[in-house]
Amino acid sequence: MSCVTPALPPSLFTNGYLSSPQNISMTNLNSSVKVSGSGAYKWRLVIAYDGTRFAGWQYQESPPTIQSMLEKALIQITELGRKELQLIGAGRTDAGVHAWGQVAHFVTPFNYTSLDSFHAALNGLLPKDIRVRELSAAVPEFHARFSASSKVYRYQIYNDTFMDPFQRHWAYHCAYKLNASKMREAANLFVGKHDFSAFANATREDGVPDPLKTISRFDVIQMGSLLQLEVEGSGFLYRQVRNMVALLIQIGKEALDSDIVPMILETKDRRVLAKYTSLPASPHGLCLVSVKYKEDHLKLPLDCPVTSSGRHHTITKCKLPFY
């Protein structure tokens, strides 16, 4: 297996130099396009975003979503319509949920000989709380959602008497002293292949999804006042991660024993979970860290442009003041 994104850095959302649309030369960008009638070309994006002010990933015009903002930028650059671009994300994160390693793909009827200018233009047109970290060509078989072998989510809890103001947008505040050992013991009971119907909220989007999911790991990491709950699985049902976290918080408060986990799983009934925790954990503590794919789906096509991870700005001449 191969992961599209590296490990999460110490700073979740680090802003580098942010280009502006005014600094982008569309003439230079268009010169890197090679028009071809040989069919569609597929492109893969790795995206980071602060989901605080967005109504989730899924497209809608108002209020703004991550997909709608990306599509607006892509439409302006490629001069293609939404239906032609066919932008699809790996995970449809909820309102307020963040991402460090969201993956998406789109198609164009033409190829690019270079991706650096395209990448710079895209980030220049996007708001500062959305950044494309990587842009690369993709093989026709690649699908951001259906080619995924696993996803990694991280939920952050700030466990202290008062909230760190610098963490308020990216961590849930719990003033109750949590027992991390109890939470770790309970989290391990989620590992394996289970029917997670009891931990899924109803959704009308996908009909009846397969409730059988495999959790390969569920780590509880304590770093001072910050608790990180990191879970990796083959897939997740609607709000499954936030419902599991909500139960673990109750166990951490020592209001429930860890053996409640297999008991609720066995019922396959969301109403049973509601007796112990009525609401999912708050969305702002959750982040989609990475999406993993099979190696053959990550191969680059023949004669494709070099993958762009952005480019550093350099100073060619330093002018010192005269004294």
C-alpha cells in the first residue's frame, strides 16, 4: 500500500507564501497547455483545508463548500464546465471538519506539459483556508473515492480546565478529566471487521451503504493537555468516526465501562448508542489526515508532466541600502 500524503506535521495548517490572482500570468499558464483530441486526461489533487467556515466538502452554491470553491478556480483556469471537470473527492467531510490529506480527481480534454504554473494559479485563486498541496497526473483507473484502500482520521480533544485559544478551531474542549488509558482500551475494541450500523447516522445520499467496515488501528495518544484519537479503516459510515469518539469521551469520563463498545456493536441499532451519547462529537475536532491507495492506482501515466508540490520563491538579486 502507498499513502498519498506524508505524516501530519506539528502545525496542522501552516500558511506559506500565498499567491494572489493578480500575480498569476494566464498567458504563461496557457502556454503550458497542449491541446489533444486523444481523449480525457485525469488529474489528482491532494488538498488541505480549514473547514471552519465551510459547509463541508459536497458541492452547493451557498453557503460555500470546499468542492464549490475548487470548482470555481478550476473553471476559471481550464474554461471548462462542472460536468466536464467531473471533480470527485475521496471523502465528503461534514461542515466544520478539516483535512490535511483530502484527495480529489478531475478530468480535462487536453494535456499539460508542466503543472507548476497550473498549481500556482489554482492556489492563487483559492481562499487562504484551502490549499492544493500536490497536483499530479493520474492513470485512467484511478478514482479518488473508489480506489481508496483506507482512510486515516484524527480527532483532537483539548483536555484542560480552560481552552487553549490557539486550538479552539481544531480541537474539542473537554473540561472533565479524561482517563486516556480507559479510552485506549475501549478504542482497541473497535479494531477488526464489524457491522457499524449502531454508529452510523441516517443519510439519504447513498441509499443503503455496506455497514461492514474494517478498522485496522485506533490509537489514543496523549500529548500534555492534547488527546489525539487517530483511526484508520477501510471506510467509514456517515458520522461513524464522530459517534465512536463521542462514546470514547463518555468512557474517558468514567461514566461508562469499555465493555459497552462490543455490546453496542452487537445491537446494530443507532437508537441504542443514543441512550449513552445522544450527539456525535463536535465536527471541528476532526481532520481527514490521509487517504491510502493501492500502488498500481498511484502509477503515473506515460509521458505525463512532473508532479507539482509547489515551488519556492527565490531572490535573484539582493539590493542593500546605501548608507
